[in-house]
Amino acid sequence: MAVVVGEASGDLLAALVIPQLQERWPHLRLYGIGGERMLALGFEAWWPAKELAVRGYAEVLRHYRRIVGIRAELTQRCLSRRPRLFLGVDAPDFNLSLAKTLKAAGVPTVQFVCPSVWAWRAHRLQTMAHSVDHVLCLFPFEPALLHAHGIAASFVGHPLAATIPMEVDQPLAKRALGLEGRPTGQSITPSVDSPLVALMPGSRQSEIDHLGERFLKAAQLMRSRNPRVQFVLPTLEVHRERLQGLVDQLGLTACCRVKVGQSHLALAACDVSLIASGTATLEAALFKRPMVIAYHMNWLSWLIMKRQKLQPWVGLPNILCQDFVVPERLQSKASPEALAQETLAWLEDPQRVGQYQSRMRELHLTLMRDTPALCAQVLGELMGLDSAVQVSPDDPAVQTPSCPNDAA
């Protein structure tokens, strides 16, 4: 079975489903493009997911030839091996084109995560109708929209809703981050009693470029207005040195901890998050943490996206609630001053926080399903398998082709 993910969130989704597939069909081989979580489960990645982790029109243009080359080679390998099924996880710009070719060749195709056609780029519905046999939807309103356009779809819930507890022990999470409250000169290191802000500028290089310094300058302003506030900044190892350098440069060393990974622990521990638009906003919502959603990108990418926008919201919590339950500050409105002001406002209004948390509990319950089992059921049916079928390791349809060293 061929699988393609294009970024960290897709890696997380695929890694939640893979164990269910392995349990039902132990000899089913999984290969394609994957992330670190998938590799830890035995997935054979011909290319790492980070090769596709590019967002925005201008950014894609810079990497266009490389991405097209990967897709062309991957398409040929899949056509020569004819996997039982192709599963594209998010990354619709890459996956829908690949799926269309494979579907025309008789390979069943599934898209896991419906592209946000309800928010922008509605023309993708026609593309999907020609590209995929089934869509696994994370949100309950999506299947009806797809069915109306002749696209088979199932609501499988959002796997994060089952993995994130309904309630978390916030003081325990703060202690797990090492917030011990020891005085150091004129400053105080992070304390379990101090208000804690999680700074989450995203995982892509372009997001770090556009939001990293912006978020830390907002933290600088927050600190000047409330000397008790502390910060935690979870990030990937590849971004750690750069972000730590910015923390030191802006004089935030004593009050801001840069952590590799630990994003869920940071959300469990924080009182509010300043966060990039994307999947992480849903994670923050499921942790019931107030947030300020921000985004900034290349001006050309912004102009194109703005023209295709169908709803007044971009953040997932707002889209799912059909209301501005959390502030959004985008592009020119995402100034450090505005971000600081909106973030501190949450810390000063406990009644507003309580109302928000009640709505997020309702949202959490709505999204909670046995996602891995529901996904495996659909995939098994399309592959002509059921949970009782044992796939033979000698079946050529599930054997993994050898991979040249330069493509791994």
C-alpha cells in the first residue's frame, strides 16, 4: 500500500492509523513518502515528508522542479508495482494529482483529510471527483458536502480528539516542563504559579521565517507589561538553534524555554497560546487552551489566498464553531503589538476563558471517534480485504520495491 504525507501533521495522522493496519494485516507493506513517526513504525520512506513541507504559492514556485520530479518518479514506481491502494494524507496539491493518475490506472485511491473546499478553492471538488474513490473526513459536516458532488466520503472523527484527554493536569504539566520558580538575579525563572504563554510559530521553515521573530517580539512586549508572564516555545530540532538565538538576542533567556518537541506538553501546561494557523490550533482547542491565531506569509501568496477565501475565518476552532471564538490576526494585522495585546487579554478575563472552555468541551465530544478503526475499515474494503484476511508476504501487490540510495 502506497502512502504519501507532506508535513508533520500528516505524519501524526498516518502514524495513528498504521498500527491498526499492521494489526489487521501483518504482512501489508507500507511505502512512499513519510515522516519520522511513520518510520518508527516500520514505514519505508522513499523520500522524507519534509521534502513536501512547503506552503504558499511563492514558496512552492521556488521548489517546483524538485517537487514535480519527486511526484513523477513516485508515480512511475507506483504504476510499476500497482499497490493495493494509494492513501494520500493531507497535502492535496501533491496527492490529488498523483491519485488521479493512479485511479485511471485502476488503483483504488483515498484522500485522508478533506481539503478545505468549504473555506477556499471550491474548484477542488471537481478535481477530487476525478481523483479519489473515497475521502476520510475529520469533521462531521464534510461528508454531506462531498456526497452532493458525487464523492464518496466518511466521517472518521479527528484522531487527536481520542488521544488528547478531555481534562489535563495543568500544574503537573508545568512541573514536567521544569518550571520550578528559582530566583536568578533580578529575574525569576518560569514558575508553576506564573502565567504561561505557549509560543507556537509552526513547523515549516517559511512559518519560522515569517512568525518566529514576530512571536518573540510579541513576547517581549508582554513581558514588559506583565513581568510575571513566562513563555515556552516548542519546536523541531532543525529550528532550535535559530529560535534560541532570537530568544537570547531579545533578552528573553530567563523567561522563555525553547523545547524540542513537547508541543502537547506545552499546550497542557500553558494558560494561553500564541499560535500559527493550522492543525495546532485544533490541538490547542482540544486542550481547552485559549489562543490567538496568527499568520503571515509572502505577499503574493497572501493575495492569491485572500481572493479564494470563502469564509470569514481561517482558524479551525472558529470554522468549526462558525464564530470568532478566538482572535485571528493575519498578515498586516499580525503585528507584535496586536499579538501581545490579544494574548494578554485572555489572561485578564477568566470569565471569558471559562465560556470558551465550555464550548471546546462540546467540540471535543463531537470529534471523538475510533478513527484508526474507521479508517482501516474503509481501506480494507477498498483493498478487498477484511480483518480476517491475512495478506501473504509473497503477494506482489504488497511487496515493497527496492529503493535507490539517492531517493531514500
